Amino acid sequence: MTARAVPVASVTLAEAADAFLARRDLDTDTLRSYGQMLRRLRRDLGDTLPLGQVTAEQAATVFTTAWDDAAARTWNRHRSALRSFTAWAAGPGRGWVTTDLAALIDRRPEPRDRTRAIDRHIVTAILNRRDVALREKTLRRLLYESAARADEVLALNIEDLDLDNKRGRTTGKGGDIRWIHWQSSTARLLPRLIGGRASGPLFLADRRPAPARTPATSDLCPNTGRGRLSYERAEYLFKQDTKQHDPRRRGYTLHQLRHSRLTHLAEDGWSAPMLMALSGHENIRSLAIYTNVSTEAVGTALAQQDPARRHR
């Protein structure tokens, strides 16, 4: 006897989201990004709402409420995730949705900003603040020293760390395993952050998750029961803590720590291959946008090479 197909009208938002995220073709970074968008939809619209009843207007309202003040890059990332989810749910064998849920969500322009790198002195001030919790202090120091993607660092587990050699094993874009490296300042903070834990996520959320939102076992600490710190939460706290340093008063993003580190190392004379090895870039052209040397560095270099200066 063949199994009866699940009626389209009975597929809830929660069921569709869980099935979408259970796909084996999603790498760690993509899974985390998609999960952020779907968790917000479920929270605002309800797990039991049939997916077929979700409208483009409702989706647009959720986006405006959640990410209207976010950077264009963040807005577009979540929009892309929604479009992928909609296309999958409407695909062959499913037909759970017939509406383009992203139809009323316009893509926002992402202007190329040559001033995204944070000044070295400001970075130092941010990383040396004494009024920041140990978790945030360690995360931000590790992000800057390693020039790694925030998703990669937040995905680290304690068992991935090689503390003696100041490095950690993580999964990069495309599912490739690579090592990220840090320096002595991070090395001094990590043992304090880890405490007596032997396994589980390195960076933990503040509280245990609610029973209805329990994450995967791999994202739970076996000692405390707390889940992995989310990108959204880490980004929010960083923006709040850096508003006083940012002339725009919006606060800096976690990505700017990576951008700044690569820019500063380029100014210090690091070669492109060395920068690629540190950051995990596989294409030198994609690395170029992170290594825009500052106006001040250009001026200093020219002054040092000025023939007239040598005769003074």
C-alpha cells in the first residue's frame, strides 16, 4: 500500500522550514544564514501557520521589522535566503507555496565603500576596552587577529582548537576544512573563556534555549545546556558597543574587523598569497576589495620615498 501524500494545505511553516534546512547540500555557513531568516519568519508568523497561507505582504512586514536598519549586505543576504526557500517549497513534488514571498522585498544597493576599514587606533581602543564581557572580548580579538569570517569563528567547537599552536580547525566556504590562526592576545583569553569545558561550542549564548527552539545537539554545550552564540546576537552587541567609536553612530559590523585586519596587513607589506592563506580567500580578485590601502598609508609611504626627504 503506497503512502498518502501530505496535503499541501497542511504543511506548516515550521514543517517546511525544518525540511528545507535538513537538506544535505547546504554547507555550514549557508545553513546558519538560512536558519536566521527562517527563525525570524517562524517567530513572527507562528510555527503552525500553513505555508500556503503566508503572503508576500506578511513576509515584507517581517523583513521591515527585523532588518530595516540593517546594512544592505545583511538585508540582501536574508532576502536571498527567502527566495531560495520559496523556490524550493514551490518545486517539483512539493508545491507548498504558489506565491513569491520575496516579491515585495526589493534588493538594496551595496555601494563599494573604500572607507570600511576601521582606523588602527580605533581598533586598538575597541579591543582593549575593559567594560566588555569576556565572551565578546575574546570573539572580537579572535576575529581581528585571524581575519576569519565571523561564521567560521562562531562555528568553532572546543575540540577544534589547537591551543598550543594558536590555531583552530573550521569549515570554510564550499565545505572545505581549513585552519584559522591567532596571536598571543587571543591565546591568553581562550583558556579563561573555555573554563572546565572539554567539548561543545566555543562561544555560548547567554541562556538555555526554550524547549520549542532547541537547536541541534552539535550546537548545544553538554555542560551548561546553552546553545551556540548566534551571528545576529554577536553583531548586535558589537554594533551597540562601538557606536561611540563610529562617526556615523551606527556602530561597526563584525565583518569590518576582518576587512580592517586584511587592510592593515596589506599596508604593512603582506603579500597577496600570505593574505589569502590567512583569510581563506581562494581567488585573488575577491581579496582585492579587502585590501584597499588607506589614504593615510599612501601618504606616509610616499613621504618615506620622497627623494627630497632624503637630503634633509
